[in-house]
Amino acid sequence: MEQTNQLRSNHAERFAEKLRSDERTKSTANLVAYRNSKRRLEWASDQIARANRDLGEMAAFIAASLTTVTAVQAVINIAIDRLGLAKEILQIAFNAYIGILIFILLIGSLRFVRIMYRRTRAEKEIDRAKQRIFEFDDVKDSLKPEE
């Protein structure tokens, strides 16, 4: 009987030690996951800021390009009126104007799609990081020193 009680006691002590070890490991893993989620949130927020900046730059690029192309077209029209150039030159200049305009809009559209893809990916990462932070929010409380 004494031996059975001792065996049960040893088994219970080993189980309790294993449980405490598992809790420490889980707590450490949660702390690492919480910190990792915070870093990923900061990274994703930086990506959003970069994407927003790139969108502004792209809009400025398109506006400046269209203004420049329109100014070139106006200069061509004035040159034709004042210099009396042939209509063939006007047709070539107009076709070049349309080609440049289409090229600028195509480049702008491709940049817009790429920027929006990056922005969407960063928004999804922000959502995932916030969800992970919420899951491991109890770790934050354990980081505070006890009073």
C-alpha cells in the first residue's frame, strides 16, 4: 500500500512538473508570437504608407505628363498655323500625340495596378497581425511587472 501511494505521488509530481513546463513553454511561445505580430503590424503599416505615397507620385506623374503632352500639342498647332505647314505634318503630329497619350495612360494603369496590389496585400497583413495581437493580448498583461 505504501509503495502504491509513493508511486502515485511520484507520478503526480512528474505530471505537475510536466504541466508547469508546458505552461512555461506555451507562455514563451505566446510572447514570441505577440512580439512577432507587433513587428508584422509595423511592417504592414509601413507598406501601406509607401503604397499611399506611390499613389500620390503616380497621380503627379500622370498629371505632369498629360500637361506636357498637351503643351507640346498646343505648340505644334501654333507652329502649323503660323508657319503654314502641310496637313500631313499635322496628321503625324496628332497621331504622335495620341500615341504618347495612350503610352502614358498605359504606364500609369500598370503602376496603379501594381501599387494597389501591394496596398491590398499590406491591408490583409495588417488585419492578420491585429487578429494575432488580439489572440495573444493576454501575454501583454504578463509582461507588466507585478506590484
